[in-house]
Amino acid sequence: MASKRITIQDLADSLGLSKFSVSRALSGKPGVGEATRSRVIRAAHAMGYRLGQEIAPPAGNILFMRQEIDPVSSELWLNIMHGAEQEGERLGLFILPRQARHLNDTTQLDPSVVGIILAVPRPSEWSALASKTGLPVVCASYAAPMEHIDQVVGADWESGFGVAQMLLKLGHRRMAFVHGSATPMGRVERFRGFRDGAATIPDSVVDDIVFEENEGFRSAFLDYIGKDHEPTALFCAHDGIAIAVVSELLRLGIRIPEDISVVGFNDFASAMHVAPRLTTVRTPQVEMGAAMVRCIYDRAVSVEARGRPPVRLALVSEIIERESTGPCSASSWLSRVRPPAK
């Protein structure tokens, strides 16, 4: 037997509202408060109410959930939030920054909230709590495999591949990926793309230099070159690491880019404030924030979109070439830096 079609009266009865109020809320007409309008729209989604046209766009709030973040990544999250605010203003939605810990109690969630952005490094720590709200959820980093929330990230694998191809064209064959001991999925994907890109030339080599970011790069690098490794190019997991690498290489008497080319990731403002200026990957941070708002908006206004499988959206970055990269040198620098054997 076909299921009963949900009517405006059914919605009104379930919400304890008049049919008139529900009708005006769904059509976007004045006469009802925004909290009531959001409540009606959420109930319509939940009950499967359908119109000949889509439900009127919501005028509500999106929670931008964040955590305490380190100074290096603060620019990333601020740029993403800026993009979300711009797109939210265009669509009639307000972006409300909140600490992620508030997801521990969603019983008092304001009915004007129409979606949640997880702007946190490890969204799997919070996604289950966010999903319990029944609202559209989208994260600005990698969701857990098969997890039923939307995801918007930069195209990390492609970025790593592109950096390798750029360095190969400059003649580099001995390269290394430099990162801290923590390996978020984005960095893993960059490293994988970097190795895949380098593998297109048979004689190229990509090493892995890992160090504790709070202890510095110098000792890890000296240990690495002490094993007769002599890279001519370093790809760093983010610009903060790249700037530390540039500083330590120069202190060791290694010239950039004459001896070693250095590439960063994200194109933070600091990339222009170091000498030599940093070649880096410019990630579409503002556009990521806007895309996340559109994901929430689409699911909020369309019953059909609400039922679609979660999306994994990756926005393509671009390489910004500056003075920290150059052609591979034929001369060796290792003997100038490595301590003599005892």
C-alpha cells in the first residue's frame, strides 16, 4: 500500500501550530518568526513533506564549530570562516562561531540552526554528536571512511603530485617530504601524491623526514644527511614547517634555492615575509568555506537533496612559484655541512 501523503495539516498537527502559520512558514511569507519558520522546515524534512516546488530557503544560522587552534593553522580556519560568512550573507544565512565542546549538549540547540560546519582538525571526534541533531553536517577536513556527513577539502593528492612534477621539470631527482610526527589525513594524501608524481621519472627518489615540531627541524635533518642523503628539494607539509626549514638550512650554510629548493603548502601571509620568498601551494580556503555553506543550504531547502548520499568535495589548488625554488644544481653541498667522521 502506498504511504500516506503528508499534508500541511499533518505538519500543523504535529507541531501544534495553525495551518495558516505552517503554510506561511513554508512559502517564506512574513507573519511567522524565524525560529518558527526553521522549526517548520525541519519538521517538513523529517516527515517527508513534498511540494511541487522546493521548500522556501531557510533564514537561519549555521554553527561554525571550532577548537582551540595553534597560531600556524589559525589563518587557515579564519579564511575558511570568511568564505562561509560571505556565502551565508548571499544566501540569507548567518554563521555563528562556537567551540566544538558545546556539541556535548545539543538538547538546547536553538531551532533557528539549520546546519553545522565542523571546522576542526579531526572531525571524527565530533561528527557523531553533530549528526545526532538531525541537521546537515559538513566538515572542513577528512571525514571517517564511509561516514555519512559531507566533506569539503583541498585536493591534497593532486597538490602533492603537482609539486613533484614541478620539481622534476627543474631537474630535481632526490627529494624529501618534511612533516611533523602527527600525520593528519591531508598530509598523508599530499605525501602520497608527491611520491606518485615523482614516480613518473624512474630514477627519482622521495624520502620522508619526520621531526617533532616543538623540538625543531635541525637535529632530524642532520641525522638524515648523516646517512649520506643529499636532497636537492624539500616539500613541507605546511608553510609553518617550510619557514622553519628555510631558517635552519640557512643557518647551516645551505643556500636556497642554489643548493636546496623548498616548497610549502597553504600560501599563508608568512610565505611572503621570509627571504627567499616561499614557493608554495595556494589552497582555496575561502572557497572551501563557501562550498560548505552551499552543501548545507542545498540539503536544507530540498527534500531530494537531503536524501542524497554524502559528498566528498575536493577543490583544486594552485602552485605559486617564488624564489625558494630553482633548477637542480650539479654541485654537491653535503661536504660543507656534514660534520667530519671521527
